[in-house]
Amino acid sequence: MIQRRDSRRFIYSGALAFAAVLLFMGLAVAALLSFDAGASSAAVLDPYTLRILRFTLWQASLSTLISIGLGLPVALALARQRDFPGRIWIIRLMAVPMGLPVIVGALGIIAIWGRQGVFNTALLALGADQPFSIYGLSGILIAHVFFNLPLAVRFFLAGLERVPDEYWRMGASLGLGPISTFRFIEWPAVAKLVPGVAGLIFMLCATSFTLVLLLGGGPAATTIEVAIYQALRFDFDPPRAIALSLIQIGMTGVLLAVLALLPSADAEVQTHGRAVRRFDGLKMSARAWDGVIIFLSLLLVGLPLVAVASSGLSADLVRLLSARSFWTAFATSMTVAVFSASLAIIVSVAMIRARQAIAARRTTGWLLAVFSLVLGSGSSLVLLVPPVVLGSGWFLLLRPFGDVALFAPALVAAINMLMALPFVMRVLEPAFATHQVRIGRLSASLGISGFSRFRLVDWPVLWAPVAMAFSFAMALSLGDVGAVALFGSENFVTLPWLVYSNMGSYRTNDAAGYAFILGVICLVLAAGGVSRQASAVKAGS
């Protein structure tokens, strides 16, 4: 129960926060629609534009199929072999790419699969004449699988671990073989997850920017977002950028609509952690097969991470850490990250409180009911307009007012806030809902409201999920390249842009060192968020 005075304040605050989000996005889209509409309409029909769209969908489809096709056997193997040496660390390793900045992971992939990498060195030693090229479609697929295979493994493994122990005992007593076990027990457990996981991975790959920018290798392997960046940054062709931006908005809109129709991918991600004995994994043949699968997945995911650490540690870290350019980029990145994470927390809390205040009312009119639904989907609406499209719109909007680079810090922070908003809402809303159920009526009966309730009742419990969301939002902002790509300059350099500029200048050792530093910072932030969540769970229990 929420007191009437607090209820009105929460609803007004949520409406203001949601209006600010819509205004920021709407102004960017309006700038795109109003700038030279005739030329942009002609550019839509350009064969090159249509070819980019086809390649975007093609590489996303292939990446999704490979990630699902490889992730399922790995999840099955890990589910069968619960006593596999280091299993818990392997599962934790699968979470590392999800918290790693994309540009850092890309450097590790290049170190393994690049022209001078481990794979090509082995091919040359075997007598191969033509080295494997990491640039182009093959490199994009490898990079997407590196980041998305662990995502698929964790979802599928969670679904398999929810299967009751009685199912495995029954299968063993009936003498089911591997094929029958998969058909009657394992596949039904993961089949309902496949559409949602595939849709999520397809969305991530279709809107990929940094990986394609680094590994695309030319016009033949370019996605829509990279083409937007090139049209504004290098060609300064606003009509083409507008046409591509509108196509991107349309494509992401269709993808989000399809995702809404699919089963939720994260509905089954939480497991009970129960010890389940798998009798079908005891045979030597099953152990050997599962061991090979797990080992290969370790190589695929672990080798790039080892390469990043090895290259970073072999760089002159003392010189890099003492360089003025590093500390300037570090200060810029941290300032933007703190500002964007703070905004994400403020906006999320305002929208969550508004939904709670509406739900707590005895009678809710249709207008408030619709507003609550809009607030619930508000964080997902930001996925409709990717960072490069938002940046393009604001670039065109602010160009008449002078040097757009002057507005870069505020724009990048705001765009990063929008990109972190879905994650922050996903973390905070369940925590706020549980807390409200536990203390809502008691606080109302004692007359505790306003700042007193926040200080004495809310903050001691909610600080842990807020800190977790803040840490991850900072990590997302620190590792972002998409927002800063349009506005990066000599006067505005972030850590990811410092890595990218060193790569472009062929200072690979310095790029590897800076990438290692950036990766450590982001992983520490992500690990800090997880540890805070764990401590909160222990305190709550």
C-alpha cells in the first residue's frame, strides 16, 4: 500500500521520466524525418542499400543458427557431466564474454584467428598456402558466436537443470539410450526456450556495430549501422544516412514485434540449484563425447580471453598507465559512465515507482492502466532506435548550432543511459516489487512516507540491487563504441575509442594494453555487481 501523497508524486515523476525518454528519442527521429526527405527517399531504392540490408539479415541468421547449433550440445554436455572437473568455473567462464567490452573481445579474436594469429600459424606449419582471413563474413560469424554461444549455453543449461530428478531416474530404469533421452526428456526441456533465445541472438547480431566495424573488411560485409556511421563520418552523406536509419528503425521494429510473440527467453533462466543425478552420463562413451564438446567450447571461448590477457600483460603497461592520453580518456569514460548510470537509475526508479503506485490504487481508470502498460514496455522501446541512429539524428539536429563535438559528452551519456535502461529495469523491478509486498502495508499503517520511508525502510534493503544495476550500467557505458563513434575526436576520447584509434594507427601493442586495462575495469564492475547481489540475497535469507 502506498500513501495517496506519495502515489501522486510517484506517478508524476514516472510520467516526467518517460516523457524525457520519449522526447530525446523523438527529437532524433524527427530530425531524421525532416532532413531532406526527398533525397533520402530516393536513396532507399539504391541497390547498395538493399544489398546492405540483405547482408545484415543474412549474417544475423547464420550467426544465430551457429550459436544455437553449437550452444545446445555444450549445454547438454555440461548438464550430463555434473562432476566434470572445474564445471562451475566453466559455467562462470561462459558469463565473461557477456560482461566484456565488444572491442576487447574482438582484439582477442583477432589474436587467435588473425593473419598472425594462432590458427593461421598452425595452418602454415601444416603446409597451407592461403591463410584464413578473419575479415569479412567469416570473422563476423566467429565473433558473434564467441559472444552469443555462451548466452545460448546458459539459457539451455538453466532449462535442463529444471528437469525433475524423477525424469532421469525413469529414463534410466527404462533403459533409454542417448537418442531417446534427448527426444523424450532433453528436447522438451529446451524446445520452448529455442525461439526466444534465437530471437534474442538474432536481434543482437542484426544490430551489431563494433564487431562489424572492426571485422567487416569492406563494403561487401557491412551492416546497416556501420553504413550509417560511414555515411556521416567519412562520406558526409546525410540523405543516405537518413535512409539507412529509417530502414534500421523499421527492421528493429519488426524484430521487436516478432520477439514479443515468442516465448520469453529469460523466463527459465533461474534454476533451483538442486542436485540432480544423471545416469545417462556415466558411460565411458558419454564421458568421452561430452569431454570433447566441453573442451572445444573452452577453446572457442577461452583462447581469445587468454590472448587478450597475454597481449595486454606483454605490453608496456607502465608506460601506457603513465600516458596523459590514457588518463584523459579514463577520466572522460568514467565521467560519462557515472553520469549515464546515474540517469539510468533515476529514470528506472521513477518508472517503477509509478507502476507500483498505479497498481496499489483501489480503482484504476483506463488512462492510468494504459499508462502503466506503456511504462512497462518503455525500457524496451529504446531498443527500437539503436545508438548510431540516435546519434545520427542528434548530429543532424545540433549541426546548425555549431560544432557538434561540443555536445558529445552529454549526448554519449544520454544514449548510453538509454541502452542500459532495459537491463537496469530488469534488475530493479523485481527487487522493488518484492520489497513493496513485504513492507508496503506495514509502512502505510505506521504512517511512514516520503524521505523518512526512503531512509529508514527502502534504502537499507534496495541499495544492493541498485548498486548492482549501477555497476553493470557503468560497465556497459565504459565498453560502448557505438555512441562515441560519431562524436569521437581529439578533444573527446573514451577508453574504447582510444583502443580503436590505436588499432587504426597500427599500434597493436598499445591497443592490446589499453584493451586489457579496459576489460579488467569492466569485469571488476560486473563482478562487483554480482557480489553485491549475492550479499543481498544472503542478508535477505
